[in-house]
Amino acid sequence: MDWQAFLLTVRLAVLVTGILLLLGLPIAYWITYSRRRWKFLIEAVVAMPLVLPPTVLGFYILLALGSKSPVGVWWESLTGHTLAFTFEALVIGSVIYSLPFTVQPLAAAFSTVDQKFVAASATLGASRLRTFLRIILPLSISGLMTAVALTFAHTMGEFGVVLMVGGNIPGVTRTVSIDIYDQVQATNYTSANQTALVLLAISFVALSLVYALNRRVWALWPWR
Amino acid sequence: MAVEVIKAGGNLSPAAPAAGGAALNARIQKRSRAHGGREFVLDLELAIPAGITILFGASGAGKTTLLDCLAGLLEADAGRIIVNHGVLFDKAAGINVPTRQRQVGYVFQDLALFPHLSVEANIRYGLAKIPADEQRRRTAAILESLRASHLASRFPREISGGERQRVALARALVTDPALLLLDEPLGGLDAPIKSAIVDDLRAWNRAHQVAILYVTHDRGEVFALGERVLVMERGRLIAQGTPQEVLNAPRQEAVAQLAGFENIFDATVDATHETQGTMTCRLAGTAVTLEAPLTHVAAGATVRLAVRAGDILLATSRPHDLSARNIIPGVVLSLEQRDFMITAQVDCGARFEVHLTPGARDSLQLHSGREVWLVLKTHSCQFVGPGT
């Protein structure tokens, strides 16, 4: 088992989950409460990674981050090296790839919060931010946990986008799924099996958590 | 104060408090579309003083829509809302104070207590802008005054319906609102608990003197509270006054139905008797005539008359020597018991509903098919509007 690849993957998954929470909370809030007519376009863009082949997504991300793109040029002027095939590129690619896994459970949870609570909060003088932090978010806690679990597990296991934008550089962009692929190519089945089992276990635990939360058998929250 | 019946369109009569003296002054127009696609128009004007004003109307009359507009949860299409001289909304001037700055206390029909916060945290929620020790002091004080101190650390799901209603009231009152909106806040409570909470509310308002709009569709509650009542129907204000005034002297069919006039008839005025102050009306399609108090209609006009089922007497032989002017023979069609009230349907050519006690039924040995005489006083026959 390649511990370097494993730790790198965990680091990637934690970072991506953190970034996606920061991005996903406002996006999900906007999707839930906006009355703009073109909202469906944003919803479609957010859901795109669900249906696009990872290679297609990875290809465009690679183009967008490449040394000829504005982002790539800006990054190079800032840091002195190119963005493609770095850990940072991996983070950006994963954030885009896992976006729907954060936004959709959050938006679904927000939309089930009774609007009467939001109205009551407003009549009690609370700002929108306070209403969100004190009412909507606590009442969406199972959706939040679902988003975290799904995003983490999804990022842990991704392959196509990682390969396209990160390549396979040990210690930099080589994640467990790519490691497994390499081991299988080298007919190193025992090692591949070990790593695969770890991923399998993580996915199973994450999904069990999601279903447990959404069936509301969880006893952690006293008001359920 | 005399009863004021307001013409459709919602103009206040001159007897209403002047704009300067009212704690709440509002003119609101709001179009909305119900789920059925049916358009609903709220169009009314109100000026109410400090104290409890009951907002009465059937479901769908627009009571909650009105409260939501006052609280700023819905934006009116046109109009103005002024609370204690402060303009909260003025469409023409482009003023629309957001809900969170309106200082409007709102107890929702389903209370909307935050389920994840304790009773104390629910009440403190509206006090975020003041120091923590002051928050604690005021929370304790309001819980005390509503006799709910023992509930402070409980969660909404752990307390009874009546306790929840007290907590919701406390949460609204603790913020010192300038206007209090109560949307059927005491629905489903037993009368003693209800009146205890209302007493507490009155005590609170002696010190605060704000306008309280108390929504109900329960006739009994209107009489129990016994204060100023506004009657709403289909988005309009159709009458106001004390409950007795509004409900006992219905001059509009909507009020009559709301007030529990079980018998409403189309009739033609056969003759008017100016010297007696009465008129003789024949119920449409029948030979039944009723003597009713005189109103300003000419003979031959069609009118609607309303009679309370409880105001009709039943006799099993033709009564003599009565002051009542209307004695009508008929046949009992059916008798139905609900709790301790018997509802009899009597066919006199027109069908009358009559309410009586089980004791009266037994001593008269009433059964369907029995011949009876209905006895109605002239003043039990109310004119409620022109006929259709």
C-alpha cells in the first residue's frame, strides 16, 4: 500500500471538502431562495459534473488552467511555475468535479426548512445571515453531513479528472485511485487489492452515514 | 359606538378613529393568485387604536395575507402602513421597511417555535442586539409574567400545545413590538386556558399600549374577547364595531353567515307599514309571509332576510295570545342531535332550521312528520341586504 498516495488523497479530499463547503453553502442558499428566471442555468452548470465524462471535464479544466489560458498566465506570474499537473490544479479540478455532491444535498436540505421559521426569524429582527446561521443551517444539519460525506468520499475515489489535470507525479498528484490503476498495470494485484479495499471501506462508511442521517435514525439531534 | 358597515371598496366611515389617533393605520391592496389559479384581491383600509382588535372572517377571507403584508413578509401592490406615526410601507413614496426592522411581533398560526432551540433560546432569539445579562433578565421576566418560567430549559417538542402558545407569545412580546399580530394564536385550546392567556396578554398591554390584531374564525372567541372586531370577507373589510353590534345587527349577508344566521331567505316585500315600523315579506316561491322590521325599501322590492335558528320557538299546537307576530305552521322533516343541541328541519313551504334542547324535544314529543308551529318575533327577522 502506497501511504504517500493515501495521505495525499486524504489531504486532497479534506481540502476540497473544506473549500466546497465555503463555496457550496452560498451557492445552495442562492439556488434555494433565488427567484431569478435563469436560475435553472446555474443549477444545470452545477450538476454538469454528474453527467460529463471525467475525461471531458478534465480536458476542459486542463485547457482552462494551461500556460496559454488567462488563469494559467496569471498563476505563472504569481508563483513562477505553471498550474497544470500540480497539486493546486488537482484541488481546482476536484472542487469543480465534486461541486454537485456538495450543493445538491445542501439545497435539498435548505428547501425543506419550513419558511415559517425564516419568517419568524425576520419578525424577531434577525438579518438574513443570522437567520441562515442560527435557523436554516442547524435545521439542515443532516443535509450538511450528507454533503460532507459525499464530497469527501467522491473526492477520495476520483480518477479521470485527476489523471487529466494532475497526471501521475508521486507525492504531488498521484492519488490512490491512480495508484491502484498503476498496480494493476504492473500486475501487482495484492497491493492493488489492499488499496482498493481501503477505498471501498471509506466509501461504504461514508454512504452508510448518509443513509443513516437521511432516515433520521440518528439520535444525535434531540429535536428529530 | 354604533355599528359601522362598510361598503365594498373599504372606505372607512367617519366614526372610525382619525389617522392621528390610531396605533395602526393601513391601506393595503394586494393581488395574489391562489393555488387554484383563482385571483385573490386584498383591498382594505384600517385604523385601529391600541388594544385588542379582533380580525374575524372565514378561512380564505385574507386575514393571514393582511398580517403578512403588515409584517412585511408580503409586499403590497399599493398602499401605506403606518404604526405609531412611523411609516413602514408607502408604495407611492418607495418606502418598504424590511421585516426585521419593523418591530412587528407576529405569532404565527402554527407558532413556528424553532425546534432546535430551547424555550429560553427561542425567546432570547429576538434580543440579539442587547447585552447578554439584559437578555437573561428580560427573558426571565416575560416567562414569569406569562407563568411559563418552569419551561425555560425545555424544547418545544417537549411541552404541551397551550405551553407552546404561551412561549410563542412570550417570544413576540419580549421584543417590545410596536404592533402585535396574532394569527389564531389560541386555536385548539380549552376556554379556561385561553382566557388565562388572554388575561396575561391584556395585562402586558396595559403597560405597552400597542395595537394588537387578533385573528380568529371562531365565533365563540369573538364574543369571549368582546372587544373591537373587524369582519373580513374575500379580501375586504365588511363591518366593524363591538362583537354584539356587528354580529347582532347584520345588514350584510356575509356578516349574517359569519354570525351564525342559519336561515337566510330571499323574499319579496308585500307591504310596508310605516306607522308600525314593520314590513310584510313573502318568502320567494312560497306563500309564507314574515313580518320584519321596516327598512328603506319599497313594496315589491326583493330582500334577503336572516333568522337565527336559536331565535325560533316551536309549538305543537297553534299558539294564541302572543306578542310574536309570525306564527307559521309546518312539518318536522328531521331531528339531529349534536352534543346538547337538537337541530330540527321544519318544512313550512320554505325550510327552516330550528335549534332546541333535548328536554324541549322530549316534552314536545317531537319526531319527524310531526305538525308544529314556528313562532318568530318581528325583530328576529333581520334584513341583510337586497335580494338576488
